Amino acid sequence: MKIALITNSHTCGGKALKLLPQIEKRLKTCAIDFELFKTKYHGHTMEIVKNIALSEYDAIVSMGGDGTNYHVLNSVIKYHGDKDIPPLGIIPMGRGNSFAKDLKIFTPEDGISALSRQITREVDVCRFTQGVENHYFINLMGFGFVTDAARTASCFKWAGDAGYIIGVLHCTIKLDFHEIMLEIDGSVISGKNCFVEFCNSRYTGGDMLMAPEAKIDDGFFDVVILSPLTRTSLISTFPKIYKGTHTDNPSARFVKGRHAKVITEPAKALLPDGEFFGTTPTEITVLPKLMRYFA
């Protein structure tokens, strides 16, 4: 078995590079041949994958976080979508690694074991539009409060997981709402809104169980819609996300769908798979079992 191993050099302060000798040793022990590609800047992953000859590899493997996998996914579809794409693999090294959890991959060793077993799983991919261009996510995509909190948290990466809590508290103090027109499979939801998350998998931010009922291969996305609520209600609900019990909040609504159209006033920034990219308006469509991942 031969893989293209794409390593995010900047994940978690260079964690991937620090552990690379151990990973290389384990791959060799498992008789997995690999060609190593190291990213040099944000977005370099897409340039690497663009120039890869897919036919030379049995798998394309990202060694990083959700963002690294996001760039691998988008680049293989954008540049190689008309070809036979090999399965994708994940060796988790990021702070979150949310999507990998639904593949039962929690550690780097799990990722290598999945490659060694060579058992793959067909998973859904979500396509979203930006003007006439299509882009893709496989974990989740949100806007509103969740994106604002993540943007603030990005200024506190040195604080680890506490950075997101800082972001939540900061945005709670400044809490405001936007207008939304959300059409899901023909049904329209409109009015004031706090945030929306389109979830293909269950977790976000690592261990937050945002969509407890989501499945990565059921042909649906799970939409989490939070209507306006008080600061007290928001703060008291936030810890419940880690157990998935935030579903009890009367301001939270959960809907399954295959296609959605989103318009907001004002335009809101999007956060696909932890990457800040694009704004509303957008359309989201599920592409059932489009990709194969080692699991």
C-alpha cells in the first residue's frame, strides 16, 4: 500500500512535525509505503493535491486537523473530480479533529490502524455555493454566533480549548441577532436568528456534540437552528453541548434536510470545517456517499 501523506506543518504549534518521526516509524512497521508532502503556508495543501498523480497512490492522507482534511477534500474534487479518486485517510493532529471521531478515529494510532486494515466507509459530502462556484465541507458549516465566537477564539490559540470559551463569553456580552430566510427542502424558516449549523457529522470544536443524531452516510444534513435567547439562557446551554443535551433548550430547533437556501441580513461569514471562508447567501446540497474514508 502506498499513500500520499500531506502534513500540516503548522498544526497545533507544529505538533505534526514533532511527531512525524514516530508516525513514519509506525507506517513502516505496518508496511505502508508513503511519500511525504509538507505544507509551507495556509492553502498550500490545495496546491500540493492539484499536482498529485492520484493513480500512483492507494490513499490520500491528511496529517493535521479538520482544516487540513477540508483542503484535501476540496482540492481532490476541484482538480480530480473527473477521475477515480482513491480513499482519503486522516491521521488526527489538530485541536478538534471533529469529523474523524465519526470514523472512530481518535488518535494518530487509530488513523494508522485504519489505513493498515484497509477498510473504507462511504460518506456524504455537502456542497455549498459562493456565487457560481461550488465548494465542499464534510464536518459542518455554520454562521452567526458560532462563527463570530470562533473568529474571536482564533486570537487566543495559545489558550488551547479555553480559547473558544473566551470567544463564546466575548460574543455573549456583545450578543446580537440577524435576519434569516432559510429554506430547507421547500419549507421556509424566517425571522431573527442567533446561529445556524449545517452538520454532516456529530461533533464540532473537538468534543462538542452539536448534532447528536447526525450520521455521515444517511443522505441528510442535520440543521441546528438557534433562535434569539437571553444571555443567561445561552451561557447555561453552552456546557450542555458537550453532552448533546442542548436539545432541551426551547430556542433550539433541529431539522434534517437534503437541500437548503440561506439568505441573511446582514451577510454573515461562513465557517466550513473550521475554516473562515465565504459569506451568505449560499445553497447547501448533500451529495450522498460521494467519498470513501478509511475508518
